[in-house]
Amino acid sequence: MACSKAELDTFAAAAQALDSSAVATGQRLVRCAGLGEPAVQWLAFLLDKTGHHAESLKVDGVLVQKSGRDGVIARARGGNGQELLHLVDEQDPAYTTAADAQLVLARVLTRKAQFGRGRDAYQMYLKVRPDDDAAETERLYSYIWEGTWSEAEAQFLAAEHWSGDAAFKSALARGRALIAKQAPKAQTMSGANSNEEGGLGGEFRGAYELYRTPSYYDRRTLGVGYRGLLDLRLATHTINDLGLTQTKANASEVLAGATLGQTTSWYLAAHGGYFSLGSDHYTGDLSVGVPLGGGVMVEAGTSQVPLALQMPLTPDASGLMRDSVYLQLRVLRWLQLRGELQKERNYKPHEAHLALGRLPLRQKDGDELALVAALRFESFPQPIADYDTDLRTLTTGAGFSLDRRFASGWRLASQATYSFSFVTQRDPSRHTKQVGVFDASADAILPLDELLHALISAHYVRAQNDEYVQRHHLNSSVLIGIGYGDAERH
């Protein structure tokens, strides 16, 4: 059987491009002396990322035959790395100081989807052998394997400034292209790509949502949707006005559309639908994103949304829609600058501008603790008869965000901030007042099996002044739902 390093390099390049036609070559190379371990790693990656998860878990079985003198290392090569992991955790010097043992551990943990611990082991190995570009390439591609797209993009961008041979540079280029192709679509639009094997792919979701401002507004929503090749949402709403009219109304909503492109490159998104609350009203959005390089993205868009989903309205104003247009600049996940104009009916446009910054305090294997700072300015130059508004509001605040991935597969994204709002009221005889606002949110995905997962989201807002909460429509909310499909893409 012909085996060569050149053949391995060619196969690895094909695997990095998710070329399914290379599977047969990989299955042959895993039996080659001296090439089996890296071949197994790239074959498992290729199979898993092209929809053959079960097969990817079996490819290391061929390595069991190459037992060697150390049974612990041999079993880890063959797919059973728990004993080696335990010995490393116990600081056994026979394994913690052995670079080859760390590399074996890194590979088996990555194949078993323990990506965080796998990257820890890669880092320990690379401290001893920092010039091993092949191992560094495996570590970088583990972010793509895991599907942590923002972190993958940041890691590949940083790696462009490292020294490395031509093969390493080519692997970086393929990784960036793969991220651009497979990363989730823009956060402002729901959507995901179809999978590599054809069909719809994406994710189906059903959820029950509760939005509430005590003594003011209550909305309960039951919705189902699909995000993938196309985007679709169907929802029914029960809206309770707890303060203004003490009335209850039922509404329905349909939204459909699609997104072309990805967050890491250009995208174009369009959705349209209708909202029915007594009478029918059209809704929709259109947006575009253009990359400028270096993780910088310029975005622009427009939308029309029903205000009844945010605040109580009198019956004659129940169909009031908000038209908006925005321009936004994003720098990876660390800086967001957004300018927006909003308008209802024939009233003058009002402004809602935002500057948001994130400073990472700790990053490790997809987990991140960051400092968050925000500055927001709102202006309503004309009184709006259908709901109360302040003349101007300047809000500045800071807090922390935590993104965490657990060994069980649970994923949590949370943020808590405390802000001070300086409010200029419409009555010139009243002084500008200062209001403190606490805002916390959390989103969790809990896997139930390979494709089925539970969804939990919560958002809590508390201010020193209840009038401020009502005027600025700061609803607390809870969502409980179920999803089926690829949640990593959203």
C-alpha cells in the first residue's frame, strides 16, 4: 500500500475543504505506519462536518491494532482517552511532561467533542514543540469542528500574523473560506445554510414567550418557525393592556424570507409578512452587510414592525407600525456603532443611536468573560399622541457578559449591566432627572440528543422609576421552547 507524507498533506487539505471525495483516501491512509494518527484526525473531522457523525466516532478503531508498549497511550489512540485524561489530571509526570502523550490526548478529546479539554492538551503540547504547524492547524480547526464561529474567526485572524510554512498559510486560507461558508447568518436576520448533504438542514423551533411590564403590559406568544434554507415564522399573540384600557386582544403573525451570505463575509437578507390585530398590516425587513477586512463589517437596513408587540396601544392605534432605517459598523464582537432613525405615521422621525464595546477579560476554549460598556442616545422631537415619550434620553452603563460551554453540552450566554439614564422631559419646567436601570439576560441551549434541544431565555429589567420603564417600553420576558436541528448555526 503506497503511503507518503505528500499524500497525507493532500488529504488534509481536502478534509479542510470538506471534500467528501477524499474519504476513501483517508480510509487508506489511517492504516499507514507513521501517518495513521493525523489521518484519523482529519478523516474524523471530514466525516463529522459532512453529516456522518456516527462514522466519525469509529475511525480511530484501526489504531487499536498499533498497541505499542504503553497501554494507556495505545487505548487513547484507539478512542478511549479517559484513563490518560485521569492520569494527566492527577499530574502523573509520566504523562504531563510527555509531549507525545499530550498530543494523543488532545486528538482523542477533540474527536470525542470535548473541545475545550482537547485544546488545553494541544496548548501543553505546543509549549514543548511550538514549531509543530500541523498540530497548531489541528487546534485551530477544532473551533470550526465545534462550531464556535466567532471564536474561530478571531483565532484564524490572529494566526495570520504568526510565522509558519507555506502549508500552514494555505491551511489558514482554507479555514477562513470554510468559516465564511458555514458560519451563521447575520444576527439581525434569522437563518442558516443547508447542510452539506442537501435537504433543508437548519433548525425547527417551537416556543412559548411571555413579555411583561407589571401594571402596564402583558403579551403571551406561541410561535413555531424554521431557520435554514428559508426562514419562516408563525405566531399567535394574546396582548393585555394592564393600564391604559384594561382590554385583551388576539393577534397573529406570519413572516417568511431568506438570507444570502454569512456574517463573516457579505450578506443580503429580506423578509416579509403580515401582522393581524383587528386589521391586516404588512411587516418586513431588508438588510445588507459588506466586509471591509480585518473583521470589520458595515451593515445597513430598513424594517417595518408592529408596535403592539412592544407596548399597549389604544384600539384605534392598534395597527401602529414603526418604520426604521439604520447604519451599523461592527468590529468582530468587540465594537458596535449603530445609528438609527425611527418613525410612526406622520410624526417626525426620532433617533436611537448606540455605541457598544466589549473588552475580553478571560477567554478559554469558547468560554469568555468580558466587560461591556454602552452609550445610547434617544430623541423624540415631536410628541406622539398614541404613547408617552420623553424629549431626550442619554444612557450610559457598564457590566459583564459571560459565554460558557459545559462538558454536558449545555451552552449559556448571559449579560448583566447597570446604567444611568439622564432624561430631559418634555415639560421645560421640570428638571432633567437621573434614573438607574438594572438589565440582565440569559440564553441557554440544553441538548437532549444529537439534534433535539431545549431552549430557555430570560430577560429582566428593573428601574428606580416605574414611569421610566413604561415610557421606554422595557419589558421583562421569558421564553421556553424546543428546537430540532443545527442550533450551532444561530
